[in-house]
Amino acid sequence: MKAFRFKHTILLCLLFVISTSAFSQKGRSHQPRVSDRTYWVSLLYEISEPVLMNMSKGELKKNMVLELSPTWDGRNKDVAYTEAFGRLMAGIAPWLGLPEDDATDEGIKRKQLKEWALKSYTNAVNPDSPDYLLWRGHQQALVDAAYIANSFMRAPEALWNPLDKVTKERYIKEFRNLRSVRPAYNNWLLFRAIIEAFLLSTGEEYDGFALDLAIRKLDEWYLGDGWYSDGADYSLDYYNGYVMHPMLVEITEAMEQKKIYTPLGFNLALRRMQRYNQLLERLISPEGTFPAVGRSMTYRLGAFQTLALSAWKYGLPETMTNGQVRNALTAVMKNMFSVEGNFGQEGFLQLGFVGHQPELADYYTNNGSLYMTSLVFLPLGLPADHPFWTDTPEDWTSRKAWSGKPFLKDYHESVRK
């Protein structure tokens, strides 16, 4: 494991050096540039492999080196394993959903992770498995059950349908049992709702009131210009990206697909997310960094889930291009993960924003929480020949602005209806 991790880290470093170096010496041919997709795949594999390899064998709890916040509130540490698995799968699901007839290095990696993932799903709900997850006994179980449900919604043919009947029944039972958890009166309403949306999508009995309440409250908390308040009081952080926009969009989409009335339509929810995306892209600095503000900074690249979700499933706003967004996200990714300390000796993520910075962790944060960063990888669910991956890299907005190039003017948009 340590040897593999070391070799993989060396590979990532080489990919970073090659992809950012240009050889312009006269008479010398340019060295081929490693593609952005190759870099994304290598990094996602490094993030995923320790979790899924171990959990597929029922050894995640045995081998995952836990790191808790210095201000840890004393909750059951087993929440970490559910967080690591659920959050990772929500980000990796679209990629695992691509066809398996791919003999490339990427295809081999994807096939391996999918095999591990399916075994891990089974272990997660098997009471006889050492890696049976914490489904009861703490409210946090609702949060990460929601991400597991979300992963099924994002790749049902690849991840839900192949599961055996017993495993599916166990998931349905665990999801229903979580109805006893009273969610906090904020973004947590969406965790309950997306589980119900998943049950709806599979033809199971669902709680329409939980769906209706979450949607109405989010609509009530909408502030305008693409921003929701997380409950009654607004807080400046990335929870619009971590939770609110993506889950609201996917919940309303699932309801409309089943012709279930929703008090806020899918199209309006999506338009609000696209407006948020326009502003989020402008937060990426010319150098390829973004502001470290608000709660849960240690979720790293999870802040860009909305851009990733749009690129993968709905299309980007008309004001930005595939080459622009891919180039911006890749720059941020390389700036963040080229710094030593993001991974521990055993390959699991460590507390921090860029590198190892445990003092940034909130009272509820453990290193399982950090797998929210996988949510930026949703565009890998697009085939390699999609324009998102093949279009020429372009400058993003702030890079244009600070180099004196023309760029689009921004202006307030309500998007209330």
C-alpha cells in the first residue's frame, strides 16, 4: 500500500510538471502535453483507491487512519467511515457509469474502482461485515446516507441495478429507518429529501411531505442572484455548492420525471444554480486559487460541485465555455494538490485546505468528511471525446480581467421566477 501510494504520488508530480512545462527551444520539438483528463483521472484514482480497495475487503475500519478535528465534539468516530464512502461515491458515480469496454489506462482504473465500489456497497449494509456502516445512533448518519442515495441517482445502471436483491432491500430499510432523524432547520432538510427522491426514483414508497417541505423552505430562503441562505441567517461559505443547489436541482428533476408536483420547478432551480455558477467561476483568481472562507473549508474542491454538475449533466451557462471552465478547475486542482500534506502516509486525505492544516477543521470534521472534494470530478462522467475535454483551454474570467483582455460584464440577476 505504501509503495503503491509513493509510486502514484510520483506519477502525479510528473503529470503536473509535464502539463505545466513548455519547451520552446528553437529546433526542438515540443514535448506532448499530458491531457487535463489524464491528470484528473490520476488524482481521482489516488483519492479513491485507499477507501474502496479497503472497504471492498471489509477492511476500511481496520486500515483507515482516522484524523479528528482538534475541536472534535465527541460524537461516535464511526461516522468517519460513512462520510468517506458516501461522499466519495457521490463524486465518482458518473465516471463509474461510463461503458466498460475501454482498454485504456483510464478504463482499467475505472473498471477496478467499480468492482471495489460494488463490493463496498454490499459491505456497507451487511450487518455481518466489519465495514457495516453507522446507520443509526447519530444524526450524522442522515447526511451521508443522503450522499450514498445521491450516488445511486447519478449512476443507477452502474451502481444500483447490479446490486443483489438482499443488498437493495437492506438499503431501502436503512433509508426508511432514517426518517426518525429530525433534520436541522437548514440545508439538512435536503438530506432527508434526496433520500426520498431516490426512493421515488426506484418506485418505492416515499414521503411526499419531506420533499415538499425541503423545496418550499429552500425557495423561502432564496436571496436572489443565485444565492440561498442556509436557514434563517445567511452565512458566507460554500454550502450553496456543497449541498443546496445540487441537491435541490436533482430532487426537483427526479420529481418532475415522475410527474410529481413540486412547488419549485426544476427549470427555475437549475437557472438559479447556473447564475451561482457564473459568480463562482469569477471567484477563481488569475493564478488558479479561490477564497478560503466560511465553514467546512477542508472540503476543498467540493466547493465547485455546481460547476462540475452543470458541466457533466446540464451544460454550462451560455456565458462560459468548456475550455474556460476545465482550464480554471484544473489550475485550482493542481495548485491545491501539488502541495505536500493533502494525503497521509497510508494514502487517506488529511485535514486541511491546501496541504495538512488540522487547525482549520470544524468541530464536526474528520478526515472522512474531506471526501467531499471528489464532487469536483463529476465531469469525468462525460466521454473523453466530449467538448468539455477536447475544447482548447481558454482563460477564465479573472485571468482575462487582470491581463487587460476583454471579458463579460456582470450584473445582478434576481432569478426569483
